[in-house]
Amino acid sequence: MTSVLKDNGGGGQPLLLLPTGEQQIVVACRIRPMTEEEILQGGTIIAHKVADDNMVVLLDPEEDHDDVLRANRSRERKYVFDVVSDARADQQEVYSSTAKMLLGSVLEGYNATVFAYGATGAGKTYTMLGTENNPGVMYRTLHDLFVEIKKFTGKREYQVSMSYLEIYNELIRDLLATSSSSSSSFLELREDAKGTIQVAGLSEVVAKTPEEVMEMLHKGNRARTQEPTKANKTSSRSHAVLQVNIKQRDVTRSHTEQVRFAKLYMIDLAGSERAAQTQNTGRRMMEGAHINRSLLALGNCINALSEKGTTKYVNYRDSKLTRILKDSLGGNSRTVMIAHISPASVHFEESRNTLNYADRAKYIKTKIRRNVIDVSYHIAQYQQIIQDLRNQVQLLRDQRDELEIRLAATNEARFSRLSDNNTTERLRIEEGLKLKENILQVYRKQIDARRALLEIDTGLMDVVHECTRNESVIEHHESNKENSPRNSKKSSEEMAADAATSDTAVQRARAELRVLEQERSKLDKQRKAQLKDFEASKGDARRLLEKVRKKMSTTEQRELLRLLTQNFEYEMKTIELQADIFSRDYSIKHKDLQLLRMSQHRSLCDTIIYQQRKIIQDSKVLIPYDLGELYRLYSRDVDEGLLMHDLKVHSPHSINGSNNSNKLTVPTTLPFLSQIAEEDLTSASTSVTSFHLPTNVSSRRPNPTTLFPHRTLSDQDLFTHVNDFTNNQNEVGQYLSSITTNKPISYAHFNFDQSPKQLTKGNSMVSMSSESVDVPLYNGDATNNNATRRKVHTTSPPNDSAAEASPSLFKNSNVRNKVRLRKQTQNIAARAAQRRANLHHKELMEDMDPAFPAEPVVSKESNASAFGLEITGVKPKKTVTIYDPTVSSYRDELRRTNSDSPDLIKNQTTTNESSNSTSYNRTAKNMNKKRSISHGSTTNNRSNMPMANTVVPR
Ligand SMILES: Nc1ncnc2c1ncn2[C@@H]1O[C@H](COP(=O)(O)OP(=O)(O)OP(=O)(O)O)[C@@H](O)[C@H]1O
């Protein structure tokens, strides 16, 4: 059979690539020759192809030309189709004018269908399957498909698989099923979410050669139900559907690879039959009824689809055949229908019916689109792709070297054979060699130019990234300057210190920006020049190639040129991939910067929200319920850390980064802004929040001195260190005394409480909490006695000494004082919030800077257990775990940024440490005790004194 096709020339002409979009079904009509039987029956030819035209004329055999009364009512019918072939057309001609036009599209990833339609015995199976010596459309299409695929060797990879089924009596049977059990079982049709019809359990066999395909085709045909009828000795009693799946991709893998899928359906329908004509009874008649029913369903679909300008419902569900043909008729497929008719007068009615349906089918439109999936490789896979490309380059180089050796030997032989006076031939060979050198040279030039361009681009990306980073620093400092609520509250010295720090950073950023801008413009210029060079080298190569191609005379020379060109293409592809890696890397960095900016902006928004909330609270403005709900929602998001978690998860580094040093580490806990705001703003109306360490922490708590020799207590700490003072008045006195005697760690912040009534009862601690205390600062040297001192502001007018603080001193506190104190406390909260936001920003900045040490001093786990404090509020009843943000070697950097922070630095002496832990344990114990006594109450039942806050030493 294969030899037959070779003779007929399978793939001589170039393949058509039909346009995409909305396309009409191509309708062809084949008029088969008269059969012996028809001649014996005395049939005459009534179907004619009009010469050189795509027209079929069907004469009515019953028309009486002598009947003058009916002279004007001729029953002669004319039909025009896209293709018409008559008895003279052979199988190749029919194939070439129908299915072959689909091949080019199928190879490019478009679905296609070719189906044979017509009455029983009209020649459908002959067209689709043909005979052993004269194969039909199915065989020829598959043969040419493989011929075409072979042409793409080295450029594209194809995978061909096929399925073959029949619909017999409305049951689907797998014609390629291997086991006997599955071949006898029937398959179900399923529709996926996209509306694509699938046959569940249908075998799909991969074929590598046309021979394999043919083998499968024969196997399927043997399994197909075929029985003789009166109308056709070899009547197919089923619809046969051959589905060929073609998957293709480029051989040279790229970062964005396109994989194309195409389905080619070749369908041999069973023929419609009239019981009278076939004289079928029993089983055959039942088969005929099923065939007719499904063909009627197909006819209805054709009718519905061909109706112009309507959106008529097309009922594909009426039969399995129409469900399978759904895409071919009204969906994404180029479709060719080959209508078959007998030319004999005895089949006039069947032929007329077929031609009528075919005529309608001309108006059916399908919407064709290419089935392409873009496969984007993950950046981690790039290395493998590049390696593959390199291997290919090496392979080609080896092949080239081998060929060059062979060519050189041939040339030498030719040279020696040539007589001295045959200078023309000598010159020709020499010129060939020179041309090869020239080609290598232009290719090399092009590769070098592209590499140089890549280097410039990489440099430019770095510069642009650095510029953006510096701009971000400047922007951040400026927005801080303008928006920070603490600025108005600072002393002039603090402002000056802040300004100095900020100015240094900004100045450095500005200076860097200036240099970077210069570098950028220099690189821009270089890039332009290099691009010009690259384009010029491309032009040179093109021109030279044209010249060389004209001069090529031998196959070897052509082969050498092919190898050189392919080698060059792979090298270029490798560079392009590298360029893409750089550009992706840059885009990741850029996204991180954008996240950083967003986070800055968010901090700003948080501050604004907090301040506005404060104003609302202070002025006792009633806010709409909805707004309150929104605020609660906002606070919840902030508290639960969901936003920051998202930020972390979606950070490009956390997605892609295998490089931990570049990883953007966003703390899972948030800046506690809402927590602070909530506590602060509700302090006048709610109970004092009490704090304790989680029970399991206390025992595992590592020695803080060794972990954090210079730990800072921030405002946040101050706010969270609360205890029931009423039970521990002496203890407070001890703390205060330790502060004044420069004993480290202890620091008191006393919140005030509560309603004026309670306050007038003498919350002595309120006044005491307004103390201003000097505390030692750790300067990095534990043995240095000249510890830096920093003023830490608390919230009320100073007393002579905090050590003198006692409840009796504060009995005369007045309401005005308390309001002021509350405001001051709120300011501290605002500062803490701002600082927390800054800190968060700082962490992001530092994490992005690979130069900055990212090594934490302790492991995350020990850090969490050492500094995790549980805060249990009486109201609101929630538990928040606080992680210390001031961990790690960022200390110095942080101190620069948060220069207004009340850095209380802890001394390292063992004595202090032990005393601290003692106090801590005692406090925790007391607190538990208090909880059991006052449970939800804000006052001490015994003394009816409002609770004050004191420090839980760390
Ligand atoms: N173009 C042709 N040239 C020569 N013989 C043909 C041609 N077309 C059909 N025949 C012959 O006509 C007879 C009927 O053809 P075929 O079996 O292909 O019809 P069919 O439409 O498939 O019928 P059914 O629907 O019953 O299966 C066969 O013997 C076949 O060899």
C-alpha cells in the first residue's frame, strides 16, 4: 500500500495554511461510477459534474420531456459545491482536493475534520478507507502527515497518537481495544467543564511511523461492523470515527515554550437507507433505524447551523454521532464534508436528499482557533534548558567538525586531480572555503555583539534597581519627616539628632543617585551604539548567507551551512535565555521594591487611621455603625497579621528565591499598631489590661543577657508591661529605686485609669507615671562604666525622684492633669506605632540588602520563647503573642533609625540578671493571683483602688 502512495506522490505540493477565525465548512461532492448492479437494474446516469465547474446537475429520471404541460416545471436540480469530483476522479485527486487542505493547519495546531456523508452504497467507505491497492483519504492523510512531520526534524517535535471507535446502534465501541473484554464493552461519552466531548476509556495509541498507523487502521477496520445488505455488499453498519491527536513543540526549548495540540477527525458515516431499498429485516432493519435516527439528528444539526442570522438552538444531544461531531460542525475545527452520491437514476431520491443536506451544510460556519498552550518554565528550570542547548551546540559542533574534515579531504582530492591550468575550479573551491570563513566570522560577530548587549543590559538593570532603591530611601525619609506625629513632640535636640541621622542617610542616597544617574546615561549611550552594531552584524550575516546560498553547489556544502547556521541559532538562544534570566531576576527585585514601597505607604495609612481614630475618640464623635465595623475589620486584619502574611507569601523572593540571603523576611506578627491604639484609646473606658508570660515560657526562658546583651525596651514594651500595682506597691518602689541607681532593665510606665470618679478616689500612680527618668544606655562595652545616658520621657511632670514615689503623693491629682496625661500617653502610643512601622520598613530594607548581616543572634525558636509574651486583656478578650522586634545584629542600624526611641539598654551583670528574673517570677505569680481575685474587674476589691501598671522585668 505504501508503494502505491509513493507512486502517487504523497507530499509533493506545499501544504495550504487556511485562514483562521470564522470559516465555512468546505463541502465536496463525489459522484462515484455506476456499479454493475445499477447497470443491470437498467439505471441511467442522472448526476453530472458540469465541466470545469464545481456544479452538480441532478436530473429527475421521471421527468417527461415531451410533457408540454410541465415544460416549465423541470425537476432538474443544480448544486454548487467547493469541490466536485465525478467517476473520472481517482482517490488521490479526491484526497488532494479535500483532506489534504487540512494537513497544513493540523500541523500548526488547528483541529480538523473530514467526514463522508451519503446514502448507503454511495461510496463513503471507498473514499475514506479505499482498497488495499487504492487507499482512501484516511490512509493518504496519515501518510502525508508523517511525510510532513519528517520535514520538521531538528526543528519541531511531534507526537502522534490515534483512537478509533465506531458508533453501532447508538453504542460506542473501541476499535483499537487490546483485551477482549474491553473490545466488547461499550464506552460512554463525557463532557468536560469546557464543553469538550470525551469518550471515557477510549484507547489512545502512540504511533511513531506511518506503518504503525496503517497497522492500527487495518486492525480497527477489521473490528468494524460490516454486513452485506441488498443495497451494498459491504455495507458499514456503523459510523467509524478515527481521531488522530497531534502534539508538537519546538525542539529548542525556550523559557516560554508553545505546545500545540490538534485533533484530526476522519469519519466514515454509515449510510442512510430506505427499508424498501435495502429490504432489511430483523437485526439489519434495527441497525438501519439507528443509522437513520442518528443521521436525522445530524441533518437537524446541519439545518439549525445553516440557518442564517438566527441563534437557533442546535440539538447535538439527540445522538452520539452529533455529540462527537459537535466541534466539527459548530465549534473549533476546519471541516470538510464529502457528500457522496450514486449517479444512477435508481438512487435519485437518496442523491437528491444528500445533495440538499450538503447544500445546506455549505452555510455552516465554524470558529477556528489554534490550540496552543504556553508553557512558561520556572526560572529554576532555565539552567537545565541552557544545559540542553549547550549539549545541542556541542553536538552540532562535532558534526560540523566531522563534515569539515570530510569536505577538506574532498577538496584536497579534487585539487590534486585538477590540472594546473584548471584554475576556474581551483578558484571555485578556494572561494567556497573563504565563504565558510566569512560565515563563521559574521556569526561570531553577531554572537559577540549580542553578548556585549546583554552585559550592558545587566549593568543597566542593576543601576536602575539601585536608583529605585535610593529613591525609595529618600522618599521614605521625607515622608517620615512630614508625617511623623512624634516630631511635634520632640525636643529640639532630639529633632536635631534625628535630622542629622536622616540627613546622613538621605545625603548618602542622593550622592549615590547622582553617580548612578551618570552611570545610567553612560550605559544608555553604550547600549544604543551596541544595538546599532548588533543590527549591523545581523544585516551582514543575512546578506552573506544569501550570497553563499546562491553559490552552493554540492550537498555537503549545503549540509555544512545548515550545521553552521543551526549551531549559531542555538548559541544565540542560549544568550537569549541568559538575558531572560537576568531580566526576570531584575523584575523580582523590582517587585520587592514595590512591596517595600507599599509597605511604607501602609505604615503611613496606619498612622493616619490611628490619628483620626484618636481625634474621633477624644472628641467623642459618634461614628456610623458601618464605619465602626470597618475599623474593627481593619484592626482584626492588622492583629491577625494576615496582610503581612500575604505580603510575605507573595514576595517574589519567597516564591522563587532559593537564595536565602535575598529572602524578604516579613515578620509574621504585625506592628501592633491597632493593638496599641486599641489599648490606648479604650483605656479610659475599659479595664486595665494585664499581662503575663505564658506558663511554658518561664521555664524554658533562656538567659536574656546572653541572648540580647543590649536589648532595647521600646514604647511597645512599656505599654505591655502591666501589673496590679495595688498588690505590689513596695515592688514598684524597688523598681524605681533601681532605675535611679542606674540599675539596668527596670523601667516603669504607669497607665492611668479610668473614669473621673475612680480617678478622684486617688489613683496616685497616675502622677507617678509622669516621671522622667534617666537610664543607662549600653554602649557596646559591658565593662564601660561611663554608660551613655539617655533621657526617657514618661508622661507627667517630674517628681524629685521616682524613688520617692508613693501613692500618698498623688492624692491631689486633678482631672485636667489626667486628661493631659492621657493625651501624652496616647502620643507615646502613636510614637510606638510609628516606630514599629519604621522598624518594619527597616527590616524590609535590610533584608533586601545582601551586604547587611542577616544572621539572627538566636534561632527563631528561642527568640520566640524568650520574648514571647502573652497579653491577656480583660477587655477585649484576646490573646496576642508579641515577638521582640529588636532582635539581632540590626541593633546599631535600628538605633540610628529610631533615634527617638527610649532605648533602655540592659546591663550584662549576672547580679542584675538574677534579680531581674526573680522580680519577673514574682510579678507573674502576683498577676496570676490578681486574676483569680478580681477576674474581669478593674479595681482591687479589697482597697477599691484602681489598678495601676508596673513593669515586668525581663
Ligand atoms: N469511486 C469509486 N470507484 C469505484 N468503485 C466505487 C467507488 N465508490 C464506491 N465504489 C464501490 O461501490 C460499492 C459501495 O461503496 P461503499 O461501500 O464505499 O459505500 P458506502 O457509502 O460506504 O455504503 P454503506 O453506507 O452501506 O457502508 C463498493 O463496492 C465500492 O467498491
